[in-house]
Amino acid sequence: MSDLDAYATEIRRIAVSLINDAGSGHPGSCLSAADLLAVLYFRELRDGRDRFVLSKGHACPALYAALYLRGCFDRATLGSFRRLGGTLQGSPTTTIHGIDATCGSLGQGFSIALGLALGFRQRKHDGRVFVMLGDGELQEGQVWEAAMAAGHHRLGNLCAIVDYNKMQSDDLNERTMRVEPLDAKWGAFNWHVRPIDGHDFDAIAAAFADARSRPNQPTVIIAHTIKGKGVRYMEGVPSWHGSVKLKPEEIARALADLGVAADRTREYAFRG
Amino acid sequence: MRSPILASLPIARASTRFVAEADFVPSLIGTSGETLREAFGKALTAVAHRYPSLVVLDADVAGGTGTHHFRRAHPDRFVQFGIAEQNMVGAAAGLALAGCLPVASTFAVFALRTIEQVRQSIAYPRLNVKLAASHPGLDAGPDGASAQALEDLAAFRAIPGMTVVSPADPVEMAKAVPAILDFNGPVYLRTGRSAAARVLDDSYVFELGRGRVIRDGLDVTIVACGVEVARALEAAALLARDGISARVVNMSTIKPIDRDLLAACARETGAFVTAEDHNIVGGLGGAVAESLATTNPSPIEFVGVRDVFGESGEPDELADKYGLTGRSIADAARRAIARKEAR
């Protein structure tokens, strides 16, 4: 198992466990994004220089897992997720170490990332800005306002990642509001478009390198992913997008799929 | 207490000249010749050198909001977003996170469509972003109801941590702009479309969060903001002819409201009129009533647009039709005094 594989698996274990602890949260969206987050946090992001905005804020358990694994806060903090007075709020907030932007209302994180990229350019700071969007999120008009502005301003320091798991809250994108053709849409907004398998670490890393090599054009990585990836009963089932409460046998099966031995599942009960 | 600043205004001359004419209503409107939006744009440009991180954001209305002055002087610090206000306001949050001091400007009615972006992306993380909105209220005039934001003070006031400011005239605007830039936190600044009356002199001191008595009186307090301050002074002059002594407060900071000043006015005058070019629901009147209800319950009459949409017309015509004139304020003052005396 590569270190990225190990990190991605650990992100998945922690994310589903956080949701189980809290009794609510969005597991499917966390699991589809885990491999992308692993490459971002353990290869791509440069501390103190680059920024990442999770515009699909409902996947924050996966982000919190990545931040924890990068040492932004201790294990006890994981017990505060969705808890009264807790540090780890139900949506990303700036009060959490490692998080710059409040997200959770779809479309808004993308504009914040755009502003960061403009600000970096304004202040002659060489940082790069990454932003992850959901595919359902692309139905928000604000996304296309921001996409148009990034293309217009030739923001080569901005890289968007679409976690394209084909599903949203109620159903498939295709049945809710078709987002295709995605590559053509982004291209028409003057972005460099890079479609990849969002669970292939090498492809993800190569796409980031490609984005870095284009100083005068923003890049969007269309990451084809599987909703619920890594937990077999969730894979490809829209109802696991949801804010869901896991049953005891469901969290047990999820952790088993993610390689946690039955006698070690207690290590993933963060509320103690 | 400062003396009322009326000396240079036509009202003083006019009221002596025409005192015998019972129907005469002195008008302050249009006497400065300058608009609040132009005053805003000029003030921003004048102080830009003191704020190296200042950037101005526009959504294709720089000619209307006054930020064209800034664009001409500092093109490298001016960012165009096109007709996309929600993105502009969200990007303002990002610019603040990158260490810039962003001032985003649009028309007030379009600022309303960014209310959730302001709430979520700016106010929740308490970012240092300023939103400056022109063309508020019936003062927006002939473009009609769709262009006349009558809800902005209420909407932005309801967001936790927002400071809401509506200066009375170009003199105050020039002083409010640097004060707002010096303040660390999100601010909604309401400017104005039409030529504004000049009601304050150059010695006026603007303090964020403080109202000021600009004409003293003992029978009733008229609390006003924006273009209604001039009309409140007009009302006070009308009332004076009937022997009624009306105090006028320029309450340019609507949030946080100056509770101490309101309490003092309650003790000293015992009756209130609020006056705003805004819906009577939730704006200045709401803020004043909320404050007084918990400190010094007093009769209050509300002058503003009475929960209806406006229509096309010139600002003065609209003010007359929708009851925002000095005469309307004076009538409201008489009602407030009658309620005080009936207690």
C-alpha cells in the first residue's frame, strides 16, 4: 500500500466515524473526495503558501480528517464534530486551524477561492489556490459567475477540482439537473480542462502538475469519482449522499470494508 | 452639545423671507449639488494612499456608484467582476483572506441579491470587507420600484456582526469613508443617487456607532438617516413656527445603534419620530424601537415607505407621494407629542 493509499484510507475511516459519532453527516461525498484530498494534503499543498477551499462544504468530515492527519489539531478535537460548543462545526469555518473559508452554502467557496487567487496576484504572493466543487454544486449560478471571472482574469494560480461522482442530494445529476457536457462548459469559460480518474493517485498528481505549468489560465480537474468509494454498500447509491445516521451494523460494515479489524473499531469512536 | 448646523442653508434665509406664507415649505433638497455616491467615490480616492491594501471591486456600475474616480486614479487596484454581484461579494471575502482591504460597490438593490454571500462568506468569518451601495430608496427615482431598494437596511442589519451606515450628506460621507476603512469588520455603507442637501458643516465629527444631535429641541426627537436628515431639519423648522421644539438626531450608524443617545433623548424629550428612505419595517425605525423598548419605552411614529413598493418618479415627487417629506415628519411629530401628552 502506498503512503497515499494509506492516507486516503485513513481519511475515509475517520470521515465515516465522525459522521457515525455525530449521528449525521454526508458520507458518500466524503468517500468520493478522499483520494483527491490525500494527494492535495500529502503531495501538492505547500504549507504557508497555498490554500485549499472545500466549496462542497458538506464533505468537511473528510477535510477534517486530512487536517488532523496533517497535524492541524489533536485527536480529541475529532470528538467535537457537530457537537454543541465544539471546534469542528457541521460546515467548515475559519475558527478551525487550517481552514480559511466558511463553506457550506454551495457556490460560495468557489468565489472565495477566486478572490484569494486575485488577492495573491494583487499582493505578488506566489501561492496557489485550490478549490473543490461538487458536481451538483455546478447547478448554482454563482459557480459560473466565478468561472467566467477566473477565465477573464487569466488566473493561472487557481485550480478547481470537480468531484464528479454523478450524484447529488436527491438523485443522480442526470435526473435532477443535467450538468453535462462538463468539459465543454468549462472550456467555453476559458479554463484548461483536465478530465481524470479521481481515484488514480498518479493521474491526480499529474493533473496538478499540468495545472502548475499554466501560469495564465485556470485549470479545472474533472475528477470522475464514485460516490461512497471504499464502502461497498454505499458505492453508487445516491441515498448515502444525505445527512444520514448510520446504524451500528452499517458503521461496522463500513469500517470493515476500510480494513479496520473488528477489535480496533473502538479507536474510531472519537467521542470517547 | 453642538449647535445645529443650519447657518449656511437656504432654510434659514427662506424661513425669514417667507414666514408669512402659511403654505411655504422650506426645501433643503438639492442644495449641495453633489450626490452621496460621487462623494463616496471621491472620498475613497482621496484616502487611497493611506490604505495600500485597498482594492475596489465593481460589477459594471462604476460610473453609477462613484468608484470611477478610484478606477481612474488607481487602475491597478480596481477589479472588474462584470454583472455578477454574488461572485463579486464572495471574491471580496477571498481578497480579504489574502490580505487585501476590499471595498465592493454596486447598487443597493443588487446588494440585496448578495445577502446570503455577505452573511456566509463575509460576516460569519467576520472578514474586513466593505460593501458600498448606491441608489437606495425612493431617492433612486425614475428607474422605478425594481431599482428602489427599500429593504437593505433591514436585511443587512439582521446579519450578526454587520455595521450599517447611512451618511446624511457629502460632508459626512467624506468623513465616514476613512472611518469605515479604519474599522476592522464588515460594513454596509448606503450612499445615494440624487443630488444631496448639505446639512452639516466641515467641522462635523463622524464617529462610527454614534448619532449626533444636529438641532436641539425638547418636545420631540426626530431620528433620521440619509436623505431624510435634511427633511427632518425641514420638519423641525416647520414645527418651530408652531412653537414646537423638535430635536433632530443624525443617526448615520444604524447598527450598532447609539443606545445611550436614544435613552438621553427619551429622558429629555419623551417622544420620537424616525425618518428613513426605506420600508418602515426593520430599518432605522426598527432599530430605534428595539433600543427604546428595552430602555425607555416612548411613543414613536415611523416615517418611511409604508410596506409597499415604489414607482417611477423624481425623488421629490416620490417623497411627497409616499410621505417622506418634512411635512410628513412634522405631522408625525405632532402625533408623537399628542401620544406623549395623553399618557
